[in-house]
Amino acid sequence: MSAETDMIKLYSARILALAADMPRNARLSAPTASAKKRAPLCGSNVTVDIVLQDGVIIDYGQDVKACALGQAAAAVVGGAIVGLTEQQVQAGRDALQAMLTSGGPVPPAPFDGLEVLEPARDYKNRHASIMLAFDATLDALQTAKART
């Protein structure tokens, strides 16, 4: 397979559609906690705001400055995150990491939309950008926990 064919496969129409239609793509005015994560290799960054109530994310906002793969991952996370606990977010992050790095299965619902990123397994230099939304969310959850 040529490098051009690989890139076309990697940046599928579905990935580009997710990147173009990102849910919860505005910062929150009164978050419980916020966090920003950056992928040093490519410069992508994601800032996440959460509102937490009784250990459950009840509102979520994000500002995503990333490649299409990072945007697609953030779109799936943003569409699924409200109503989840830290443990559920961590499980989704761990499943995505395993899918990308060790041939693990597609993350289970509600993060099963991350299946679209399976072709990125072979592009290790893109993994950090793909993980940003989860990593920023988990940092925000830790900040919220430290405040209580």
C-alpha cells in the first residue's frame, strides 16, 4: 500500500465528518474544574471544562486545536461523556490506549465510536493527539476531586 493510500485510509470521510461536527465545542462559563493537555510532538491541544455533581459529569465543554484525528476523538468523547463517572472515563481511555498500542478491541459503549480511529494504530506519532480529550478530562476530574 502506498503512503498516499495509507493517508486516505487514515483520514476517512467518517473521521473528517466527526472533526467537522464536534459536540460540546464551547468552554463552560462556570466549570467545577478545567484542564489543558498538549501533545508535544504535533502541538495539538485540548482544553476541557467539566461540571461535576455527586461524582458524575453533568456538563462538559471543550476547546480543541488538534489534527483531524484528535478532533475526531474529542468529538466522540464530547458526545459520550455527560453522565459518566471518573471510573467510566478512565475505562474508556484505557480501552482506547489498548486499541491503539496493543491490538486491543474497540472501546465499549459509550465510546464505541472510537472504532473509526482503528487505522491510526500504525501511526504512533498521532496517538498523543488522539488521547488528549481523555487525558484533559481525567486531569479536570482529578482537579475537581482535589477541591472537595
